[in-house]
Amino acid sequence: MHPSPEMQREMLRQMNTIRRFEERATQDYLAGDIFGVVHSYIGEEAVAVGVCSALEDGDQIVSTHRGHGHCIAKGADLDRMMAELYGRETGYCKGKGGSMHIADFDIGMLGANGIVGGGIPIATGAGLAAQMDGKGRVAVSFFGDGASNAGSFHESLNIAATWKLPMLYVCENNRYAANTAAAATHAQEDVATRALGYDMPGVIVDGNDISAVYDAATTAVARARAGEGPTLIECKTYRWGRHTERPSQAEPRPANEVEEWKTRDPIPRLVEALKEQQGQLTDEEWEEMDREILARISSAVAYAKASAFPKPEAALDDVFSGEVA
Amino acid sequence: MHPSPEMQREMLRQMNTIRRFEERATQDYLAGDIFGVVHSYIGEEAVAVGVCSALEDGDQIVSTHRGHGHCIAKGADLDRMMAELYGRETGYCKGKGGSMHIADFDIGMLGANGIVGGGIPIATGAGLAAQMDGKGRVAVSFFGDGASNAGSFHESLNIAATWKLPMLYVCENNRYAANTAAAATHAQEDVATRALGYDMPGVIVDGNDISAVYDAATTAVARARAGEGPTLIECKTYRWGRHTERPSQAEPRPANEVEEWKTRDPIPRLVEALKEQQGQLTDEEWEEMDREILARISSAVAYAKASAFPKPEAALDDVFSGEVA
Amino acid sequence: MPKITYSDAGTAALAEEMRRDPTVFEFCTDATESLLDEFGPVRIRTTPITENTFTGMAVGAAGSGYRPVVNWRQVTFGFVAMDPIVNQACKIHYMFGGQQKFPITFRAAVGGGTKLAAQHSQSPYSMFMNLAGLKVILPSTPYDMKGLLKAAIRDDNPVMSFESNRLMGLEGEVPDEDYVVPIGKADIKREGIDITVVGIAWMVQEALAAAETMDKEGVSVEVVDPRTLAPMDGDTIRASVRKTGRLLVADEAGPTAGASAEIISLATEDPETFKAMKAPAHRVCALDTPIPYSPVLEDHVFPNRERIAEGIRAVLSAR
Amino acid sequence: MPKITYSDAGTAALAEEMRRDPTVFEFCTDATESLLDEFGPVRIRTTPITENTFTGMAVGAAGSGYRPVVNWRQVTFGFVAMDPIVNQACKIHYMFGGQQKFPITFRAAVGGGTKLAAQHSQSPYSMFMNLAGLKVILPSTPYDMKGLLKAAIRDDNPVMSFESNRLMGLEGEVPDEDYVVPIGKADIKREGIDITVVGIAWMVQEALAAAETMDKEGVSVEVVDPRTLAPMDGDTIRASVRKTGRLLVADEAGPTAGASAEIISLATEDPETFKAMKAPAHRVCALDTPIPYSPVLEDHVFPNRERIAEGIRAVLSAR
Ligand SMILES: Cc1ncc(C[n+]2csc(CCOP(=O)(O)OP(=O)(O)O)c2C)c(N)n1
Ligand SMILES: Cc1ncc(C[n+]2csc(CCOP(=O)(O)OP(=O)(O)O)c2C)c(N)n1
Ligand SMILES: [Mg+2]
Ligand SMILES: [Mg+2]
């Protein structure tokens, strides 16, 4: 299914929002306004946006340590995201979570996760809930090539396939797990091949081509909603930055490899595609969109800065949820 | 590779020793002389014996909760096995382990294991040690169809394939994990298919045909010793008894299924095969072999009964191994 | 009142809550027949042997509006599932700023006496007590089992229900009507004035037996059952110790950093209780070894009524 | 003597032992460059992200004659690997009747201060203290780090080496020569007569700072560092408490069933020490919450030198 021009423009807006958000988060992290760690999603925007564009509001996703892109693609509020990174009480998690733990249950974003592979069973549980609800919802598990080696991947895929859960397993294969090349840790290159062991479709797509991602996701969502079970979608992609934005973070990847992948930037690819479609995007419109997005990010930062830090004693709140006795 | 007649007779002796050992262990368990739990290997003898016949003395195996057959096939001493089941100080583990924890490191039997899937990484570690030693040893991981769904299976196979470890992964697919049918927990019937995801040979054999098992194991051992990496061998087999020998143990399997599998008994199959080979086995020889085995089992029981229980204070020994400071 | 076993009281609790609330369902590797018959395979969900994943799935299902009950059978098998417990379930409500509740009940049998050796005979409840965000219960009678487990299932938070292997066959009176035993409240199982014995699970029963013995020796023993290990009801324990002036803790687990150490600390840290103590507190626990198989060895490792009685005499003779 | 960091002292310990003994090798998901350069990828073995399996592999390799060092980096990731720790490594020597030794060192960073929120900021060492068959170390200085880690690698048993995130950059004098710090021996880091402060890891450093403050207030503080959490050196701790008559335990972990509870129990259970105690023991620990992200919240949760000093004043004013 090819996305309509309006949808493509919305995809472009979302991808560029992620790009600009990550640039700003990195900058403010290095300036000391954001704490802990930031894992940037730059370079992989087409995966989150392509998949989430194929979803409805009620559908659910579970993310990873590299979660900002998934949040934005699922429709999270930039103010509350930025406030969380800034550790403010107006943040999504009241300052308790930070970059690796943003969630918005109202929009079906069930949380980033600091444990590699830890989110896959959680997503599978959401998929089971969707099946039991019987309302046609689907659940999506995003995870990296590194996570595809973890036991939870195997256990979850087998369960989902056996029970025909309405699920998408989206492997963001960016060829590295932290400093370790996937080639050194995978018996074979394609994670999608593993789907065969579970009698599940395993699809490989160019993760930097948003139409291809959207297309594969749409097919998988339809299959899931029809009760035919899960699909594994492997998106071949690449992160532009190092594993984290820590100044001390190692960069073992060859410079030419990084440069080569930057030429496959999903954003200009979509810009060009839209421009080629008679009248769907002009340079001016694109520049204007980018300006709007930058302004939106600035206002999110302003919101965060204007928000108070939580009171120290708030650390004692939310350990437990209110009782039913 | 077809086993020689002498080897086939030895295989027959081992299979029948397992059969008679399990019969006696069950009987003595029900009589209250053996404690805890007993998982009988009856019906699956061709797997342990077929695989271990393809091994050399220095090779190592790691077993499961259903471990007596693997011990006997690897050459464990029946006296010390029976004494362990009887909880005596002369047992393999001085009475500390019991049925689920018999090991004999001297013969390369690295232990039974009460955790489903728990032994697979341990075997893989032995395989890594074998590779690092460089002496051409191989390591074998035995596990059930149930264990093939556990994360450790996936993680271990991927590592072994990536590092080309000298390993055999032997899945004893007896169609049930405790009371649960494999059909209800596996997305597809054949565990061997999962090998594809790791670019590893995945072989299916009739686990009740000892020549077939031996043949597959011999090929896999040669591959492992040649540095070409691991093989997954799925042996289709069946246990005759219930999951455990507890009188309260449920039996959800259809009676006709059990009966049908009993007609595929690996022991008479080998007896017949030997008889068909001119002069390799006569009915008298076979009866004599069985008598000898029964006598050997009786003497193991006598040994166990003549052995003392450990002193209560021995419970405090062996918590730690002697220090090197 | 009908008499049923500790084990059946657990099954009854789950069945009653499943009848009451359609969002309650169970993950297990081995279904209890009566539950499967009544509720069917969608709600009594037999899984592959994947404790890590079905425990993690419970987190996702809880976050999507369900109240899963995760049954590992033996706690041993739960060690495969520690990431979803330690890193996810008990932190997720807090980490996400309280935006979603995660009502999950984990059930796990603990303790020895089964001659199943070290892996299958474990009492590691103290490992879970230091995890903020997790409640931990451990009943000692059929009545408490049903009431606490029902409270756990209704609780909006992750609750670890440990259940004693030794007590599975114990019979006791259990009302047919709906009731809950509140989480976080200790129970005085026997009143006395000379020494407080805090017992855990099976050790409550053994302490009651030891109290009978001591009664004949003219010693009046108060037996306190914490019932909930986290949050622990320090008030009830301290009040008892202030009354008797002496404390013995009996636990089937080993002593080191155990529930027993926490109970001693809760008492002795409190200035008023400390002042009231006439003798040092004392632990009667399992020996500090893995659990061996052979009956003579296993019996030697575990505490029992005789060792509790000996311990009581020791505390009373200390001055 | 050269000054190096706590973190480098750990790397030096491993490098020295690898030079000394060809059976020592490391599993890690992320190799330390200097080690990889010196020893190559066969002995510094970068694994897929499979903590459960490479930890289990260590058990198999140890049983086959090697001395693996398993580096999880953060303890958080070790919760994926609890079966090979709890069910296998610490029980296997015993379960198999002592027929084989299993020398394995597990390395895991603990503690907060990193603003990485609940999952990445954990101090769960007490969870491992109740496991018979496992030794647990936790150094507070670069000197102890190198000496203890070398002792751990040479030990014929599984040893869990916890290492403090807060101390990674701490510099201290560390001999170039070979030495070990014995496992199971506490160290008196500062002598004093009015109160014993037992500190753990970072809290040793904070206790030393608090002792300086108290010195100005005319209070003489003894600081005891257990260094090994299991087996704990109760003798040294009790001797100190008998001398000072007062005990405060400072721990970056939460209190409940923690190492702090064990230390209090070891002291107060002993009749002679109990008799010598002039005031109740007192814990200064993290608040009982998961660890939050925002700096104001994180700082509020953890103990520090000021809270230790306050605690000392409280114990001294209790009578
Ligand atoms: C169980 C576990 N082990 C180790 C880590 C440390 N770690 C954080 S991210 C990461 C790499 C993840 O790689 P991948 O899954 O490919 O995701 P990517 O970062 O490439 O998006 C590692 C090893 C962790 N968070 N969890
Ligand atoms: C992690 C774990 N979960 C559950 C159990 C309980 N259990 C013991 S044996 C068994 C079935 C194992 O089935 P399979 O692997 O097929 O081996 P089989 O008994 O058929 O030989 C189960 C569920 C266990 N021992 N370990
Ligand atoms: Mg990656
Ligand atoms: Mg089976």
C-alpha cells in the first residue's frame, strides 16, 4: 500500500521532528541540562514513523533504550518529553524516568526500556491483552539487532506464533549493539531468517525507505488484525551517532561506513519523492515545515525550563499505586 | 556410518542396562527406598546410547532432569548411581544430589540438571573449553522439546554457531513437557527447523532407531572435530511412563498413543537387526545378556543398601571448595 | 466452617477472584485441573517453559488493563524470570511517574522437606524484600493463604506470594464466604509473656508446637506471624517484644541477610524496644548450606520445633 | 606507590591474574580496550547480549578446568542471568558432592549517582548474601579493589565482585607488586572509641568524611569496612562494637533485609556485644524507593556524609 501524499507529508514532519528533537536533546545533554544518558535515534527515523503510521490510536508499542523516536512517532507530547529529559515535575514521569523510561499509556506508548530484550515480553503481553480484548488492537515490539540474540526474543516469537497474537516484531538492525558489530554476534546476517523456526513471516525491508517500512507494516497489521498472527519485520538501518551521546563513548565503526550510510538519509529521500510527485512539496514548503518544527522544539525546551524540579520529597511518591483492599 | 556388530551388541547392552536400571529405580522409589522424584528414561534409550556411542572418553555431556540414561550411556558406575539414589555416602554426590543431580566429571558427565534449559549454556561452556583446549574434544547438550522453547536454547545455539564451537545439541523430542503437549507450545512441529536461523545443520532422526541416531551423531561429531561448528539433532522419541514416577503424577496422553509408541521399542528393534545379521545374536545370547544385566543391577542395589547414610554433620561439608589464597 | 488444605485454599482464592473479576487470569506451565475445567484455556493459560517471557508478558498485560497471576510453581523456576521482576515489575509504576498501575500476583512455592535437593528446595524470600515497589506475603495457615492471596490479587501492585511446600497438605478452617487478610498486618498466633517467637510460614507451626513444650516447662511463649514480609509490620513485632523482653526468630531460610535479620533489626533499632530487651535476640534458621538430598542430611539442615525450644531455653538463660 | 583509580585497579587485577594464569579468561558484552589489546579476543571474549547464557557457559568452562571472569558491567544486566547464579553456580559444587571445583568471578557495578534512574541504579548485594555457596566482595578503595579481585579470581569458588559506580574515579595508592586482600576479613579504616560506623563501599568514604566532622564535635568515630559481605567478618565488627558500645551501619542500598540488617543482627545477637551496647543500633540507608532520575530526587534518596553525621548524633544522644 502506497501512502497518500498527505500521509507522506505527515511522515516527513514526524521524521524531521525526531531528527530535530534528537539534535536538541544531544546539545542540551552535552550542556548539562539533561542528565544520565541519551541514545539518539538519528538515521533510523523511517522505522518508527513508517511502522507507527500503519497503526491506529488504540494500538500499542513497546520501545527500547533508544526510545525518543518511537515516542514521537506514536504521538507523544514534545513538551512533556523534553520536561522529562530535563528532570522536571511536568515531565511524563514527573522526573522519575528520564530518557530511557518515557511512557505515555494514554497514547499506547507502553514505555522505553533500559534492558536489552526486556521490552519484547512486555509487548507480547500487550499483544495477548489485545487478543483477549477482541477489539482488533495490535501491539508492536521494537528492538535492536543486539536484542535479537537475547532469549526473550526467541521465547516471545514462539509464543506469539503459537497463539497467533496480533503482533509486529520490528527489529531495527542498525548493525551494531553498542560497540559490537552484529557480524561478530550473529551466526548469520539476517535476523528475519529466524522467523522460519516459528512458521512466521520474516520480512526484510530497507529501513531507510519509509514507504517500504510502511508497506511491510501495513501488511503485517492487516494480518494481525485478521487473526492470522505475528510478523517479524527486519529493518536494515544505521545510527549516525555513536551508541550514546556521552563524550567518552567509543566509536569503533569505520568512518567511511558511517559516511556511506549518511548518503541513505531517509529524510531527503522522502523529500525528493514528494517533490517528484507533481506539486506535493516545494522547497519553500519544506523549509517552512522545518522552521515550524524547530520552533516547536524550542518551545518544548522553554516549557521544560519554565517547569519546576520536583520537590525532593516527591521521591517517596508512586512507589506503590493506591490500594484496593 | 554403520556401527560394527560388536558395537551394536554393546549398544544393546547399554540400552537394556538403562531399561532395567529405570525399572528397578522406579520400583525402589515406590517402595520408599529412593526419595524425592525419579524421571524414567524408558523408551528413549536409543538417543543417549546412540549419541554417546559416537563419543570418545574425553568428550563431555550435560544432561537434564531425566538423566539416568545419559549417565549410563557415558559409562557411569551403576553402584555409585544407585547409592546416590539411595542417599548414601558412597553415592556419586555423597547423597547430596539424588536423581536430578548425578555427575561424574572423570568420565565427562558434567551433570544432570533440575532446571529445564539450564544445562544448555553449561554444555556450551564445556564446548568453548573444548575449543580453547584445542585437543579435539566435543561437548554434547541433551535437552527436551520443552527446553527448546527456553531462551537459553536460542542464545546458546547462536553463540555456538557464531563461534563454531565443537558441539552437538541433541533435542530429545518426546512430544511432551510434563503434562503439556509440544503441539500446544511449539509454533511448528520440528525443532530442527530452528537451526536455519543460525546457519547450522538441523537434522531430524528417528530417535527409536539407534543406527540412525548413531549415524547422525557420528557425522555431527566429525563436523565438530573438524572445526566446522555445531549441529542440532532432533530425535523423535517417546517416554513410556508418566512425566515422573510419582503415584500422583497425571497422565494426559491418549492410551493408544502410548501403546503405539511402545510398538516402536528401540530394544527389540536392535535385537531383531542383530539377529538378521548372520550369527551376530541368538535368542540365548540375548537372554543371557539380560540376565547378566539384571544381576548387575541387583548388585548395584545391594551395594547401595550396604552403604551407610552420610553422617548428619556431613551436610556442612562441600559448601565451598578448599581455598587457594 | 469447612476444613480444607493450604494448597486448596490457594486454588479457592484464585477461583473466587477469577469469578469476581473477569480481568484476572493465570499463566502457568502446568494447569490446575479444577481451574482449567471451570475457566478454560484462555484464562488458565498453559505456556511453553518460558518463565522469563510469561512473567514479562504479565507486566504488559497488567499495563493493558488485566490482573495476571503468574504461577511459577517452585520459586526455583522464577530465577529464570528475574529481569521482569527486578528490573520491570517492581520499578515500572515508579519509573513512569505513577501513570499506570501494574497489578500482578506472582505465586511461588518455597522451602524444603521434599527431598528434591538444592535446586528445588529454596527459601529465598529475603532476596525479594529489598526490592522497593514489591510486596511479599507468606502465609502459615489455610485461612491466611486464602485471605492473603485474595488481597494480593486485588492489590494494584505487584505482590509476590510465597507459599510453603511443607504446609501444602495442612488442613484448617477456611470460610466459604469472601474475606481478605490485609497485606502488611502481622498476626499474634498465640499470646504469651516470657518470650516472643516470630516464626515464618512452617516455622509458625513449629513455634506453636515448641510453645506447647515450653508451656510444660513453665515458660509462656508468644508466637507472632508476620504474614507479610514486605512491608513488614514492625509495630506488632515491637509491641510484642516490649511486652516479653525477649525475641527469637525462627525461619526455614538461612540466616544471612534474611527476613530474620530484618526482624531483629526492626526490634533492636527502636530505642524503646531495645531498652525493654532483657536478652539478645536469637535466630533459629536453616544451616548456611545448599539443601542436600539424603533425608539424614536434609533433616540436619533445617530448623524444627526441638531447635526452637532449645533456642528459647538459651535466650531465657542468657542474662 | 603509584596512584590509580578504583576502576583501573580492577582492570589491573584482571590483567595480572590473566598473565599469571592462562586458564583465566573474561566474558563481557563490551571489552575493555587495554585488555583486548594485550590478551586478544579469545581470552577477552565479547559475547552477544546473552547474560544468561554466557554466565551459564562460565559454569561449564569452570567445570572443564578454566577460571572464567564474567563481567556484566551493571548488576542490572545480571538479573537476566540469575538461573546460572542461584540455581547452578552456587549450588553445583555442593550438589555434586564436592567432586569438582567451580572457580568463577562475577563482576557487577552497583549503586547510584549516575542519574540513570531505577533500572540502572541498583544496590542489590543483599540478594546474593543469603545464597550459600557464594562469596560476595565489595571494595571501598582502589587498594582493596585490586587485592580483593585478585583473591576472588584465585578462589576455587564462585565469587561475586560488586563494585561501586560512585567510586570508579576514586584515586588511591595501589602497589604494582602482587598482593591479595583476603576474602572474609573486615578492615578498620579509622580507629575511634565513641561509636562504630560500619560502612559499605562508597559509604566507607562518606563515613570517613563524617568522622572528620564529628571529630570537630569531640566525637571519636571508628570506621569499619567489611570488604567481604559473605562470609561476613562478624568478629571484627563485634570487637569494635564491644569497644565503642555503639553501632551505626551506613549503606547505599535500602535497609530492608539488607547487608545492614545482617550487620546489626551479627552484633546484637552476640550476648557479650549486646551487653556492651549503650544505645540501639541504627541504619543510615537509601530510602525505600526505586532510584529516581532527576538529580533533586536522586540526591534525596541516597544517604551521605551529612546523614551519617546526623545519625551518629542521634545514636549518641539516645541513652
Ligand atoms: C541485558 C542488557 N545487557 C546489556 C545492556 C547494555 N547495553 C545497552 S544498549 C546495548 C546495545 C543494544 O544494541 P541493540 O539491541 O542493537 O540496540 P541499538 O542500541 O543498536 O539500538 C547494550 C549492550 C543492557 N542495557 N541490557
Ligand atoms: C525453568 C523450569 N521450569 C519448569 C520446570 C518444571 N519441569 C520439570 S521437567 C518439565 C518438563 C520438561 O520437558 P522436556 O524439556 O520436554 O523434557 P522431558 O521431561 O520431556 O524429557 C518441567 C516443566 C523446571 N524444572 N524448570
Ligand atoms: Mg543495534
Ligand atoms: Mg519432552
